[in-house]
Amino acid sequence: MTEPSAVPDLLVAALLVTGSVFALLGAIGFARFHDFYKRIHGPAKATTLGVGCALLASCLHFSRLDGNLSSRELLIAVLLFMTAPISAQILVKSAFADRDAGAPPPRCPADTSEKPD
């Protein structure tokens, strides 16, 4: 009997580490930026890519275990990549509409520091 190849396991591990790094960077960006318009980019871009990498790793791992394509994760990734940018755009459009009406931009309730110029 031949030994199984370690390449798929290494690819799964690399995808998980890459996804974790992107998710961490998105969360740090969300926590560190003070302005709503800057803060929205963390979850909309980096975290979406991080979750996409994790879903791709899961798809590869379970497809290898079962012997046939695991399509659930691919469907989740497609829906995530379609809905995350749309929801971010709707949030920004709503903030722009409030700004045009004279309201200040949304701020985090926990943020007590002054906005840097």
C-alpha cells in the first residue's frame, strides 16, 4: 500500500493560515479605524477573503475524505462573495444619505477618542 501524499494536507494548512491572517487583519482594521467609512473596509474585504480561504480549505479537506466534490462549502463561498460587498455598499450608501441630510458619520459607541485630522 502506498503512503498518502502530504501535499493536499499542506495546501489545506496553508489556506487555513492564510484565511486566519486575513480574518485577523480585517478584525484589527475594524477595531483600529475610527471613521465609519474606513472601518467598513476591514469586514468587507479582508474578512471575506479570510472566510473564503477557510471555506476552500474545508472543501478540499472533505472532498479528499469523501472521495467526491464537497459542494456545500463552494455554495457558501459563492453566496458570501456575492452578499458581503452588496451589504457593505448598502451600509455606505445609507451613511452617505445621512451625511447629506446633515447627520455626522456613524461612530463606534465604545470610541471615546477624538477623530484625528
